[in-house]
Amino acid sequence: MKNAILWLSLCYVCLMVCRTKSANPHNAEIEDNDFAEFEDFEDDEHADTAQTDKAAPSPKPDHPKIVMAPEADIDPDQADDEDEDDDGLVEIEGDEFDHFQDDEEFEGFDREKSSKVKGQEKPPDLKITPVPAYLQNNWESFYLEMLMLAGLAVYFINFLAGKSKNNTLSTAWFNVHRSLLDEHFAFVGDDGTSQEMQSGVLVKESENIYTLWCSGRVCCEGMLVTLKLLKRQDLVSTLARMFRPASDQVIIKVMLESAEIDTFVMCLANKKVIGKLQKEMVDLNYFCPEKRKLDDRIPPTFQLLSEISEASTAVIDTKVITALNQFENLIEYIHISDQYCGPRIQDEAQPSKMPETTKIMMFCFNVPGKGQCSPKDMEAMKPLMMMVFHCLEKVRKIRLSREAKTKADKNRQRLAESYSKASHVQRSEAAQERREKKRRAEKERMMAEDDPDRQRKLEEKTLKKEQKKKQPKVKMMKIKAM
Amino acid sequence: MSTPNSSSDPRRPGKVHRYTRPSVGGLVDDPTAEYMNLFGMIFSMCGLMLKLKWCAWAAVYCAFISFANARSSDDTKQMLSSFMLSVSAVFMSYLQNPQPMMLPW
């Protein structure tokens, strides 16, 4: 009986073991079909992948240790027997399924990739680029361009306004002085280009310079009036004038006939400009090296450069002195010369040729208002034009004394000689250079000659030439036989 | 100062001389227009080649200043060509790079 029970219990245990083996240790769904036995492999594959996943949150379950639980149904008698059957404990280790961990068992399976893919699961950093300024519908970003366009608009408006103002001033001056000029000249206002002479033409040289040509008068070939107005059309000049105020100017240049003026050079000018004039003007620089003393009646703002003092005294008479006192701020300079050739050219070191000279009278007047003048201010300049005609009549009648004339002639002769000397020196220097070049060329030809005989002959030739040059020149004279 | 009376009329219709303009060679009284013309061309070239917007705008300003200071005897074609060059420099610099101009600081 006991043996039977033992055999029964053993069978039961075997059955239990088999059952647990076939059971689903991973709680996988086991289908009760013919393929149930194959489902163990699938379960084991999942177990392998779970093992290779390092980041798996849950710890890899080891293969369970199966320990048989004590039989509850077993009789106590059987329990005693079971105590004896502790040896029947079956422990299943996980070593049997190690081949699922072996990489070589599987083809095309990249363990690292799969781990990488699982590792790169954190959200990427998104960089949001700001929308470019020009794609925004925001005109405020173009503020510099708006500023530039505004500046150009302001410049253009200033150009139109300045141009118009200058035109008004020049026309006003011409209208005020037209009658006076018509009294003194047969022809007033010629542009010089049209075939038929048209009178009353005020030539516009630029937006701020106007010229008027008058001709047909006794003792002068013509008179050129240049209205040198301020550059009101240029905004840059307008802004510069805020720091350095300037005035509009009227420059009157009278071309005298040769016989009408005696030989003298003088300049009565404001002390601010006299230094500059003396440096720039060739005739003043040569003929008037020193400043002369002026009449006490003349305001101290004026200074005088004069070659012949009696001539300047004759010109600056009572009426001129009155005008100088009355229009002290308006008269810039009065330049009378028979040797006028314009300003000195800065580039030339020493001109060899004597420049062409003309006999002129130049008057420079400032328009009243110091840049803020109006057309009405042109009326105040009419007496100055009358002073010009007075000076013209005066100069026409001046005749120098013998001493003064001799002095003036001597000065002019000295000037002519200095120019001729300078030209002679230049010519001789040029000739010397040419001779040197020729000699060098001959020497080089001699040195380059290979044939010694020819070289010797050339040397003899050059020696003969030099000896001939050294000999004094003898003039041969022919004497006719009686 | 006395004005001449009718018996001593200074006018001489037979002594009329035509106005001859002085030859425009050598020195010029005011070279502003020439300098601005030159600067305008230089700025235009810099603006076109180096793609600098401020150069192109400076060229436009130089062209304007040159025009304002030019004499009537100056060649208008040259002035017009420098002006057109400066405007084309501005257009080209914005076509290549439509971004607004930025201050250097």
C-alpha cells in the first residue's frame, strides 16, 4: 500500500513538473492548438530582446526558480511523505536559453542600432529663426532710407528756392542799374554767342553767377559786370554760411583803351583782403611791394598799395573819399593797373614768357545785407556805379610827371629784363642738356663698336670736335680790293 | 559825382565790341562741381562693386551737389550720366540685398 502511494505521488510530481515546463512563465498568451509547443520559442525571443535592452526600466527577469509548492490536497499522511520528498524540488536555471543572447545566432539584427534608436528619444531642440526684417511688413526698419530720401528732398527744395532767390536778386540789380548803364554805354547786355547783337541780356554763368557786358563808350573797350551771388542753391554752402557769413558781390571790370591810361599800378582795399590780393595778383606783387600811407580822411579799414603815389593821390580825390566813408562796408577793393595779367598760376615755378597784360580798372562791391539781402537793397548800390564812372573819367585825365613816368618805365623795363633772363636761362639749360645727350649717345656708339680701327677713328673725330670748340672764334672779314 | 550832360555824351555806337567769353582752360575759380563729380563716380563704383548701400547713397548726394554747383558751360551729358550711375548703384545694391541699411554701431 505504501508503495502504491509512493508511485502515485511520484507520478503526480512528474505530471506537475511537466505542467510547469509547458506553462507560460512570462504570462504570454498561449494558444491551445497544435502549435502551442512552438510558442515557447517566441516567448524566449522576447526574453532575449528584453535582456539586450539596457535602458529597459524594468529589471531583466531572470529565469524563474520554480519551486514546487506543497500539495494542499495531499493528506497529512502524504505531507509527511512529502517532507521526505523535498529532494524532488526542481530548480530551473536560465542557462538553457543562453543561445538567445548569442548575437551569432541571428542574422541581420543590429543590437547597437536598436539601442541607439531607443536612446535618441529625447525631444530635439528647435531653433526658431526670426523673420528677416525685409520680409516683415514693417516700414519702420527702413528709417535710414527714409532719412536719405528726406535729405534729398530737402536739398532739392533748397535748390529751387535758392535758384529762384538768386534770379530775383540779379534781375532786381539789372532793373535798378539799366537806366544808368544806358546813359553811359551804347550797347548794354550782349551774350556774345548770337549772330545778331541782342541788348539787355543778363548771361547766367551758373545758378549763382550772372554777367553783363556793356560796350560802346569813350575811353573804354567795354565793361564786364559779374554778379557773384552766394550759393543759395547749394544746401552745403548754405549750412557753411551759418558758421562763416559772407556777402553777395558785384565785380565791375572796365577794359581801358591803351592810350587812355598812364603807366601806374595801385590798389585800395579793405585790410582783410589786401594781403591776399598782393600775394595773388602778379602786378601788385611786383610793382607794389609795400603799403602806402593813406589820407587821414579815409577810414582806417582801408589800406593802399601804390607804385606811383601821385597817381593814387589823383585818383583818390574828395568825392572818392566821401564815397569811401559813406559806403565803408560795401567797398571791398579798387584795383587800377596797366600791367594786369590776372592771378598768379600756382603750378608754375618761374614763368619764362612775359604774360599778356591789359589795362583795367576793377571794382569789387559787397551787396548790403550780409547774405540776407533783398531786391530793395540793390537801390543802395547805384551810387557805387556812379563812383565807377567818376573814377573812369579821372583815370582818363591823369598824366604822370616826368620823374614818375621815368620810374614807372624803369620798373617795367626791369620786369621785362627779368622775364627775358629767365627765358634765356631756360633756353641755355635746354641747349646744354641736348649737347650732353648727344655726347652720351656718341660715346655709347663708340663703346659699342667692335672694330678697334673704327673705334679709334671715332675717338679722333670727337677729339677734333672738342679742340675746335675750345679754339676762340675768329671772324673772317673780306676786304674789297680798291 | 556829376552825371554826364547831353553835350558830353560818352556813348560811342561805333566803338561797340562784342563780348568774348574767357577761355575755360587752366584754373577754375570754383572746382567744387568737378570734385563732386569725381567723388560721385568713385562712390558709385564702390557701391556697385563692394555692395555698400551707404556708398551708393553718398554717390547720389555727390551727383546732386555737382549739379547744383555746375556752370552753364559744363557738359550736361556728363552730369546726367554721373547722376544715372549713382541711381543705378542704389537700385543694384537693394536688388542684391533688400535688407535695410544698418548703422555700423
